[in-house]
Amino acid sequence: MTRPPLPLFRLFTSHLVPHRLSGPPRQKSLDRSLSYSTVVESAKNNGCLKGIRVLDLSRILAAPFCTQILADYGADVIKVEQPGTGDDTRHWKVHGEDQKWNKTEGPMSVYFTAVNRNKRSITLNLKKKEAKAVLFDLAKTSDVFIENFVPGKADELGIGYDSISKLNPRIVYASISGYGSTGPYATRAGYDAIAAAEGGLMHISGEKTGKPVRPGVGMMDMTTGLYTHGAILAALRARDQTGRGQRIDASLLESTLSILINIGVNWLNLGLEGQRYGSAHPSIAPYDTYETKNGYFAMGANNDRQFKVLCERFGCTELLKDERFATNPSRVQNRETIDGIMNDFCKQRTMEELMQILKGSGLAHGPVNSIERAFEHPQAGPRQMVQSTSCDAFENGEIRMIGPPVKFSENRSEIRARAPFLGEHTDEVLHEIGISDKRIEDLRAIEAI
């Protein structure tokens, strides 16, 4: 489906001040100048992490998602990219997207904007000793260093934890990989789908009679990013007490194993192998998605009291006298029968009718929304979950983004700037650490930046 017309989203964002960012003019290089710049660290930044500098050498999804959270919370995230190409996701465009971008600004995609807002981008060719010298100077004044190389590669480049912590003993150095820095798979590249497969998540995802499936988004990448952002904050708190930073070692596989939760401990303690239940719950019935006249509807009764309420609302109280449905364990045992009854009821009604029937019931229920309908949810606007920021390089001059999901009472978690263009802030950041225009020109001439 084509994207909704702009006025629809302005319904969600009309109460917001447009993010027309301003600030000191960008220092222009001899061979690269952009028509405008974004300033991340500005007077508008009231985030909890204002004053924390993050040196981000990561790419793709897991670690960039982590650093975007830190940036949303106010950290100054400096994204270090390879000259000319940058982060792989700059080139990940869906069909028809390419013509919407002004190509003179360098590689950029909607995907990249989803996990790199509020950051500054510099380019360093780390195969050049001059570029590494710049990186070392930046590390001396940074609080966090994050990378997602295959374990061993950062050490090979001379930018591993041992090297960086010698320059700055207070730095928190975070590594994200597929399998962690130790063990027989340590040097194997990691991928979201493979972690979901090897970590057992795919085994329990999908319809009971169908094949294993991966979640519709990069769940393991983002889960690892969430874990890592929390670990970084914990390490910064520990530094407040000890005066020293430390290394954080996170992996996609370990994150996958950790979120198996009840399914995992059922195997570890009871020897019960996990199964695929589609949208159903292995321990609760009824709890599933049911077909309606105009889509699918998710609902469940978590306990016997809620099942009684469900039967009363659906006008089928005779089910309460049926021994097969008397308790949750008995309903689980007769899952197919009770689900069939629920499905027959729902098929005769629309999602809107079911929402009205269950309104105020306290039961878990809601329509299975398309992405379009999800952003039209009554809560999306008031909670500022769709926001726009100016971007002259994109069609219509702005990019719409998913807003930060966590709100603070005293500080702000906000979108202050669009995702940066490749190397957009190289001169700006290098000036901040005392590098002159002449030296920048020399570094560019030898392709170190």
C-alpha cells in the first residue's frame, strides 16, 4: 500500500513544533559541502544523557539501535563510518525508494534513518594510521565506545578494548557480536535470522502445522541493542562509583536464549520441548487470533474469572457448565474445541463489533492492525509516536519517524535531528578536538577521512 497522504500524519503531529534545526554554520571542506547541517548537541537537548559522548563504530541494526536510544536520551553520538560507502543500511532501499532521494547528498535510505537519528557522522579510513590517530583523540574525550566487528577484528585494527582503555581508563567499551567473544563460535559472523534459528526462537514461531518463521522485524538485533544500552548505563553508573570504565560483551545468540523465558525453563527443568502455537499461548486457552468479517482479532482469557466474563459478553454461558472448559488446564487440554467455538463467534462479526462487545471487560483484546492502521491508533497521536523532521534531500522536504517510546517527567527523550548524511559532521567534530582546516585538508588528500 502506498504511504498515507501527508495530512493524515499531520493529524498526529500538528501539536508539535516542527524540527527545523538551527545552529552554527557547518565548516565546509574544499571538495564536500552540504546544503544544510543538523546540530545534535544544542540548547534544545534536555536529555538525561546530555554531556555523555558515544563513539559509535557500529553498523547495520543491533548496535545502531542501541546508540540511537542513547542519542534519544541526550547523548552526543558520533557515528564513525567508512569513507565513500558508510553503514551498509544507507544502501538498503525498498522498491521505488531510490527516486525519492536527492543523490547529490550521498548514500541514504529510509531504513538508515530509522536507527540513526540524533547522531553525527564522520568518516575515517581506519586502515590509515592518521585516521586511527584521530579516532584515538576522540576516544580520549568519549565516555562510551561501541563496535560490532567480528571478535578479534577490533584488536587486529589496534582499536580493541585493551588499546582504547589505555588511552582512557574511564571509557565504557561495548562489543556486540553474533556469539560473544569466547567459545567455539566466537569468530563466526552473526546475523539476526540465524540467531533466531540457532537460539530456538524460530522453532517456537509459526503455525503448528507450518514451518518455522522469523519475526517480521530484526527482533534479535533490536533485543541485543536494548540489552546493551541498559548495560552501558549500568557501566556508567559503576564508573561513578569506581572511577573506571569496563568492557561489555553482548551477543545475538545469548539475547535469543535469554528471551525464551518460560519456554526455556520448561525445557531446563521439566524436559518439555517448545512447540509452535501460531498466535496462541502454550499455557492459556482461549488465547489466539480469530477470523472476523473484516480481518483478524486478538483476544484471550488469562484465568477462570476472565473466561467467565468472556462467556457472559459473548452470550455463551452454557460453556461454563462444560467440564472441558471448567478450568484453564482443561481448556488448554481442549484447545482446538474452545478455539473453534470462539472462531465461529468471531466470524459472524466485524472487529469493530467485537471491540464494542468487549469494551470495559478487562479482557485482553484488540484488532490485528496493518502498519497503516497501527499508526492511526488513537494512542499514537497523543503519545507523539509519529514525528516529522526537516530533510531537504527527501521528497516533500521532510522525513517522518517513529517517536521515542519512553517518556520522562523531568527530561525529554526526543528527535532533535534527522539521520546524518555520510561524513556530514567530519569537519565539525575534528575542529572540536583541535584539528585545523589545513590538517583536515591534508587528511582528506591522503584519503584518511
